[in-house]
Amino acid sequence: MSQAPVVTSRQLMSALRKLGFVQTRSRGSHRRFEHPDGRKTTVPVHRGRDIPRGLLRQMVTIDVGITMNEFAPLL
């Protein structure tokens, strides 16, 4: 398994959109994305801060359902 890259919330949201996810709602500094097949994930949006690697790995592998190797080209 490859190491998780350092990404911003903007980069992560762009990659999710490429995968077919759509932003369905937002509350405070968090954005909720859903896929037509039922997968869901929440992206924290904090200015000037990157997504922590552990959280990114969890979001990509568990919530989105792809490997880090499949995720890297989407950035």
C-alpha cells in the first residue's frame, strides 16, 4: 500500500467530483459528498490546513472504496 499524499480539501473535493461524487450539503466547515450508488463521505474544509494523512487514507479506502494507488492519479 502506498503512502497517502498530502492534499488540501480543495484537491480532495476535486478528486471526489471526478469519481462522480456530488456535494449534497454543508454544515459549518464540513462538506458532505454522496455518490449515486450510495457511498458517502464528509470533507473537513479548514483554510490553510492539509487533510491529515490518516483521515485521508480512511476516507479514500473505507468511504470511497478505492485504493490509494487508484486515488493518486485523480489529484
